[in-house]
Amino acid sequence: MYKDRVTTLASRSRGKTVRLFHALSDETRLRILERLREGEQCVCELTDVFKTGQSRLSFHLRVLKDAGLVTDRPEGRWIYYSLNRDALREVEDLVAWLTESPSGNMPGHRC
Amino acid sequence: MYKDRVTTLASRSRGKTVRLFHALSDETRLRILERLREGEQCVCELTDVFKTGQSRLSFHLRVLKDAGLVTDRPEGRWIYYSLNRDALREVEDLVAWLTESPSGNMPGHRC
DNA sequence: ACTACCCATCAACATACGTTGATTGATACG
DNA sequence: CGTATCAATCAACGTATGTTGATGGGTAGT
């Protein structure tokens, strides 16, 4: 369990992790995720709710998708977005690993 | 337990959350956190390890500190930084809340 | 076919962010 | 004292990011 988490962070490319956190570091995108938490939604629903330009939402949805936090599914002329809970759990593990105390000791340092 | 998490995210200002994730969305800062995970460190230690300019680290440490992820403690002419594990646990809860399925149902929408 | 709708993409712009090198202040040490 | 060290801050710069309005491609309905 513990070992799993170690490798989770260690083996993961830092760039991918950075993109994950970056995707989460925007108010609009957080609100989108909160919304998607309730279930699948199409873009038109979101533009309705957020009362904002469509291209703006499209932009943010793309950031979330590139980070792997959401998935999309076309149906007719709509595209439905939904949360990727696996990615979120990965974020949880990442942070959990940081929170834990390491086993070994650190080498000293002369200032 | 579940209710706690709900209020954790709901009562929290989104701006603060955004700053948290933003602080985590940089490779240098992630490496600093990984380092601090092993224990308290002064800036000179970090400049040594990362072989980079002092002002650069100072900048990133400030971002981390403003987000509440680290704390600093002056001692003599050095300043020691350490992880704020409470803040990290807060991040964990935030993400956990997003991951969970909500209880109620969403209102429908006509496209 | 024609029109209406949904969405992604683009170009242009403004703002935010990270880097670098220099300066400043504070502490320690001779 | 004078000098050296540690670290925060500043100004200047280039790049990344988010916003807006316009365009275009695909699907549905008439």
C-alpha cells in the first residue's frame, strides 16, 4: 500500500503531475468539475449555467481533458463531458504521499 | 465524516483553493515539497541541491508559503522551511470530495 | 437542399507567471 | 567596526495563460 504510493509519485512524470494541478488551479475549471460531480453534462448545459461564452468553456474543457480529469462522449450533435474519478484518485494519492513522513533520514548539510 | 468534507469545500473560498492548486502546479515547487517532506530545510540547502539562483528559490518558496503549504522559521541568519501537512491534508479532502458521488439528483436540462 | 444548432478551433489581445541579475537588510564573525 | 553570508525584494524581460469574437465542420430537423 505504502510502496504503491511511493511508486505512484516516483514513476509518474512530473510534467504530467504539473498539468494535473494546473488544470485544477482555475476557478472556472473547479466550478466545472463541481458541476460534473453531479453527473454527465453537455457543453450547452454548462454555458447555460455559467452564462458565459461557449469558446471559453470549450477552452477550459480542453485543459481538463488534456490533464485527464474529464472524458467526453459525442452523442448526436452534443458532446457530453464527465468526471474521470480515477484521475482524481491519483491526485489524492499524490498528495497523500507528500503528506506522509518518509522512512529514511536525510543527509546533513553544512550551511 | 462525509458532511465534514462537504463543508470543507463549500465553505472554503474558491480563490484560496485555486492558489493551493496553483502552488502545486510547478515542477520546481513540487521538487521543493518532495524535499521538505524529508524534513526542515534552509534556503541555502535548497540552492545547493537544485543548483540554481537564490532569488528563483525565494520566489517559489514565497508562492508555497502564500498558499499555506509551507511555513518558515528564522534562526540566526538562516530561514528554515518545512511542510505544512495540514494544508496538504486539506487538499486531499478537497479532491476526495470531488471524487465522491453526490447524494441528490441533478435537475434536468433541455438542450 | 436549406436552416438551425452544437461545439472546436483560430487569431488577437491583455494579463499573469517565472527567470535573471542587482540591490538591500539583517545577522554573524574576524 | 568592517566584511562576509543568507535571504527577501525589485525591475526588466520573455513566455504562458485566459478572454473575446469570428470562422468552420458536423449533425438534426424541415
